Amino acid sequence: MNRPLPPPQPAIALLETRFAVPGMRCAGCIAKLETGLAAVPGVAAARVNFTTKQVRISHDPALTAPALVSAFAGLGFEASPLGDLAVTNSEAASLVKSLAVAGFAAMNIMLLSVSVWSGAGGLTRDLFHWLSALIALPTVAYAGQPFFRSAWSALKAGHTNMDVPISIGVTLATALSLFETITHGAHAYFDSAVMLLFFLLAGRWLDAVMRDRARDGVSALLKHMASGALVVDADGHSHWVAATALEPGMTMLVAAGERLAADGVITEGRSHFDQSLITGEAMPVAIGAGGRVLAGTLNTGNAVHVRVTAAGADTGIADIARLMQDAAQGRSRYVRIADRAARLYAPAVHALALVSFIGWMLAGAGWHESLLIAVAVLIITCPCALGLAVPAAQIVAAGALMKAGVLVKDGSALERLAEAETCVFDKTGTLTLGSPVPADLSMLSATDAGIALALAQSSRHPLSEALRAALSAARTVPQPVEQITETPGEGLTGVWHGLPVRLGRPQGDAGDSMATALAIGDRPEILIPFTDPLRPDAETTLTELASLGLPARILSGDRPGPVATVARLLGITGRGGLTPAEKLSEIMLLRGQGRRVLMVGDGLNDGPALAAGHVSMAPGSAADASQNAADAVFLGTSLAPVATAIRAARATQRVVRQNFALAIGYNVIAVPLAIAGHVTPLVAALAMSGSSIIVVANALRLKGSTR
């Protein structure tokens, strides 16, 4: 007997909630969170954004935020739900305090240790050891808290992280040093314990600063949102409403010079809107009744009435901010070579020290001597040289690039620059200077030019400014134009010897180019075309990038016509008229093909693409959000620093590989000696420092990497 099939159940619409998880420390935390949360009933997917230390969870609506917080706690992490576009507080401020304390203490303890190393004995040695203990004990207790808290949370949840072996090593070295001090021992290792804390805190602080800069891109973008709008009621009265309280269906009155606080459709009026925030297009766009306008764009013309269609987190600019956050997740999964090595290295070293202790105990050496040998193994294998292998090279290279006009914000950007295979450029302000100039003024007689100058110098419109500069440079004498007035979005009008004159938006068809028109009396208007000149060395730089194995292309929000012209001049391919989401889609398509993309852009609309690229650069003239989203910023009008950065990055990677070989070679020689009991903790500390000095000296060769 066949039973009827039950009716299909409607699919449950999943909710998406973001959580701040400040306790994430390493790639192991990412795996634990994504795997552990995905196993929670009702959770469809969990995605970690390590850059912002946030987790995005898609889940059944029946699963509440408190229940999800409990799930985080079960995995050993504290979490708090965030608003849709919230930015978590930085830990850099607290880390820098711990770093300062550890650095100050390390310098003073090292000074005291010099006397002991020089042969001080008896009461003098004991005095210096006690003074070192008085400095080191509170320092370790305070500066070690970021590691101790993280390690304790992990152990309570039944798993480990990188902070567990760090905490064990620091605590053991400090405790043994205190024991040596109490028993009048010859050696104490307070300097090694505090110095180790200092180096570890420096690395963690730099990592926190890097994440802050990634979050700054979103913050700078959201600053372009208006704080509110003047809302008109059905009876014609108006009142101010905060942007967070705007709702679809409300009608905003947007005056000239105001930014829109929400997306909407114009119901009354016509004006020009600066949409460079969204499209990158420098020229304002005319939009009338029925036209769609977006939050964050600037009304440069007349007052208009706009019916709200999307507000708050549903606006277009909020979508761009989300795209920037989500695109950065691909980058956050990039784990640097030193981190990958350290994840395996540290547990192995601590296991080796434990085996050494047990082995010498079984050999009858006694617990004191066995513990000294184990501490010597811990100290001599301290991964300072390994930890310096990457940052030492990156810091020297970043300094050399700074002198060459390239500001590298994130050391790992050099690693990713070296791996880049394809270069994608925005057009306006990136390949071009982003400043319009008259393409040809030969159509203007001396009198026409004088009239145009008299009108242009009365306006601050970008085209008027450019025309004024060009005519002034040609020593044009302005004509006596009177009664000059400016109509936003239309242009300037005046009277010259009784004739009406006008400089502004062409009445006829200007084609697909930037242009203004000069009209005198009843004469046909004179079209004055403008162009956005290429950066002076754009062609040679693209040729050099091609020789380095980085073919280039253009992805731009500008009109397709000008984009095609620039692409033809440079001999590359290009697409215009792209929205931020379309640019991002193109970048993701290239990534899906296995291409590592270097994205170079300057507009706010380039933010998501810059965040999604394998690595990114922005010119110094770029918008704040773009500079914050980019990994490096190049200064001046030259494009050559892009190629310079690639060459320097590849040289840096060669030195990093050499540093790793030096650091590993040192351990191959030193560790067996320490295990065999031929190295005292003091000699181990000196050997550890010596290996670090060798690595730094090798990195200094990168000072000439930009030549």
C-alpha cells in the first residue's frame, strides 16, 4: 500500500549573526571555531574573519544569540554579538602597555646581568639577582597576562593553543630563576624570560595594529554616511530624523550640498549628484524624478524630494562596507611562513625539553641538574631567530621602500606582493592623474578665452578650476563680464557688453567625453573638451610589470568610452561602467582561476576589490577608505613605485628563506649540545641572542633592494 508523500516543508530562512571573538590567536583557533560551531545543531555555517576577529554564523532563527555565546564558551572562547556593521575595539592599546612594561624591565635586567656575566660573585651576585627578581616577577605577572589568560581559557576548554607552551616556558624560566636566587645559585634567567615576553608581545602588538588598519577601511567608508535627514510628513511639515531611524517609505528633503542618508527614488525635482563614492566617476550625474539615488552620494545641484527605499544596513554603501569586511576574510586565511613553522616548532621544543629532563633524571643526574639542562634546551631553542626571520627582513625592506615613496602598512603584504601574478588597475586617479585638463583650447579666440576665464574663475567646479588654470597659464586676460551667477548643475551665466554669456553643461550632445560649453549671444556654443592625463610613466611601468610576469588590465566604474581609450593607449584590456560588487566579482573570478591579483585603485568604490585582492596598493591621493583597505600606498604622480615594490618584495622573500636556513641551521647544531648537557643556560642565552643578530645582519642587506 502506497502512502501519500507528506507535503514539502518550506525552507527555513536562515539568520546571520556576527560575533566579536577577541581570543582568536592562531590558525588553530580558526579551525576549532569553524568546525566546532558548524557541529552545533541549528548552525548552517560559521566563517571566521581573523582580520577583524569576528565570526559570522548562519543559523536557524530558533537558535538565539545567548545560545550561540554558550557554544563559543564550550569551545573556550568569549564572544559577544555585534551589530551588522559594528567594529570591534582594538586590543593594541592594552598590548602596548604590556609591551612598554616588558621593554623597560628587560633593559634594566640586562644591565644588572652584565655585572653577573662579567664575573661578579658572592653577595654582589646575589644582590643583582634579587634586584632582577624584584623587577622581573611583577613584570612577568603583568606583561604575561595576554598569554596566561589565553592559555588558561584553552586548557579549561580541553584543548591547547600557541599560548600554552609560551606560558609554560616563561613560568618555568622565572620559577627556576627565583629558586636559583633563593639558593644563592650562580645563574638566574630573569633576563631571558622577560626578553622573551618582550619579543612575543611586540609580534602580537604588530598583528593587532595590522587588524586595526583593516577595520579602519570600513570605518572610513561609513563616515561618508550622513548622520540623518530632513523628513517631510504628509502634511508638509519637516523634522530631522537620525539615519538609524529612517525607514522605507519616508520622504527626505535633500538640499544642495547634502549627502544622502539612505537609498531612495527622487519624487520631486531634478539635480546633479556626485557618485564618485560608488562609481569612481569624477563628473556629477544628472538625475530627475523617478531616478534612483544612493546613500553617501552628494547632491551638488538643486533641492530634491527622495522617497526612502533602503536605510541603515540595507543601503548600498553598507553593502560596500560588508563586501570589504567579507572580502578581507580570504586574506585572513593567509598564514605566514613563521607562523606555520612556529605552530609545529614550539610544541616540539617543549616536548624535547621534557624528554631531556626525564632522560637526565633516569640517568641519575638529580632534579636540579636535569631541570637546568631542560631550561637550557628551552632557552637555546627559543624561536627568536625563527621569529625574526620574517619581520627583520620585512622591516628593512619596508624602510627602503618608504625612501622610494612606497608606504607598506603590513609586513605580510611584501610576502603577498612577491606572489602576485596579475595586476588590475582602476582608471581615474590610478592610471590617470584624476585631474581633468582642457584637451584643446585652439577653438577659442583671445576674446572667447577672456570671457571663459572671467566666468571660470567665479566657480569652484572641477572643470572650471581646470579651465581657469589652463587659461591663466596661457596668460589670458579676462574680459569684463558682469552679473555673473552660478546655477548648480547647469553652469555660470553673465553679461558681456550687453550680450548674455554662459559657461557650463553642453546643451547639445557632448558624446562620451568630459566637456563644458561656452555660449556667447546667439552664436553656436563652443564645446571645450577635457581629458584626464595618464600618469607620466604609466606605459613604461606596465611594460616593466609585464616583464616581471604581471600582465595588467583595467576594471573601472568610469564610462566605458574613456576606459576603452586609456586601455588602447596602454595596450591592455579594460572594462568600464562596473559597480563595486561587479569589480569584486571580477577579482573573485580571477582568484577562482588560481590567479594571485595585485589590485591598484584609489576610489571608495575600489574598497571591496582592494580588500579581495591577494595584495593591494593605492596612490597617496586616494580616498581614506581606499588607503586603509590597501596594503601599501605609493606617493607622487609616478606609477613606477608599483614595479619597485614588486622587485623589493621578491628580494625580501629570498632573504627570508636565507634567514630560515640560518635559524634552522643554528638549532640543528645547538640543540644536540644542549641535550647532551654541554651548554649552560647562560651560554644558551648568549647563543640564542647571537643567532638573532646573524638573522638581523642578513636582513640589513635589503637596504638596497629598491635600486
